[in-house]
Amino acid sequence: MRAKPNTNIDDVAAIIGFSATVRLIQWYGGRNIYVPDQASPGHPLVALMGEPALRALCSEFGNQTLWVPASTERADVALKKSVAKAVLKGRGSAEISAELGISQRQVQRLRRELEDAGLLPTLLSEISREKPQEKTA
């Protein structure tokens, strides 16, 4: 049996599809799973993701152990959305920090991540938009 602990879940998703991958993460996230050499109708993974998805997984990763990452992204995304909404309402990091129960530093880090991803306007672009532009002669 070959172990493949560093398999990227994106590779698995490309093979079995989004819905089957989500179910796999929800059920087995944070653990290794053994992928059988062949998909059998009574296998627990058939009930979870369907026989076509298991056949595809077996074809690519059969007789291997795969690491299934835990899903923490859902909570992270919810937190980022809360920070983004608060920022767009004009709240400062201290107010957001108190409201969400996280540190001001974490609020600032999340805001930078959202800005870098293009999901929030950068602070500098907001400031320049608010200030009237001086005309040069």
C-alpha cells in the first residue's frame, strides 16, 4: 500500500467533482482514508459520494491512503464576510474587534487579505476618493 498524504484536495476534486469532494471533507476531514483498488457497491464511500465518483477515485488513487483535510474554511469565510461587511459600513478595527470577539490585529490582517484579494477597496483608495483632488496649474 502506498501512502499519499500530501495529495492536494484540488486534485481529488478534479477527479470526483465538487459535491463528492465536499461530502468527503465533511465526513472524513482531518483523517486519512484508504482508497480501495476497485469500487464495490457495498463500500461506505459509495453511499457517501456515489459509485461513479468512487470508481474515478479508485482509478486514480486506488490502493493508496489519502489525507483528507479538515474543513475550517467555512468558519474562516464567515469571519471574513463579517469583517468585510463591517468595514464597508465604515466601522473601525476596534469596533469590529469588539463586535466579533477577535483581536484588532486579526481584524487588520483579515482586512489586508480581503484588500489583497480585491474583495475590499484598499484604505488608500478610499481616502483618495474622500479627499477632493487639488488642481495643479
